[in-house]
Amino acid sequence: MSPTPCPNSLAFKSHAPPNSSTGLYRTNAHRRINGRAIPYKLTEIDFIAAYVIPEDSWFILPLRDILGRTSLLFRRKRDRRRGIYDSYREAWRLLRIRP
């Protein structure tokens, strides 16, 4: 029996310093063609895995949930307000292959 191939393709992004005025971490969620930011397509990748270095946090985001976006903003763990991507923090379960 051969191993089941992983159908998931990922784009890895990382970001270190937060924006000084908002305290949010921003990372790109696009590719560039002729200098223009072009959002990823569902035919190119399935997930974006973003690592926020100072927070030591991974965000696993299905592309279908962020389709059309060219950048993503992440809140710090200690923020009182909940970030829109907090549910994707350490969401490794999303990468599991469903039978």
C-alpha cells in the first residue's frame, strides 16, 4: 500500500515587528507579477501558514477563508480584543487529511 499523498499546498509567511501605532502584525498574502500584488488563487495553494515571531504563534489559514486578500493583520495574544484570525492560531488540525 502506498502512502496517501498530502493534497495540501502551503505558502509560508513570517513577520516580526508589529505596527507601532496599532500593535498589529501584518504579513503579505499574495504573489507579485510585474510589481503588482496579486492575491493567491485556489488553484495555486490551499493554505497560508503565517508565523508571528515575537508571539511564537503559527496561524494556519485556509485560502478559501481569506480569498482575495493581499495582506493579513494578526493581534497579539495579550490583546483584550479578539483578532479576526485568532481562531486560526495554532490550527494545525486544518491540515489533517479527511478520510
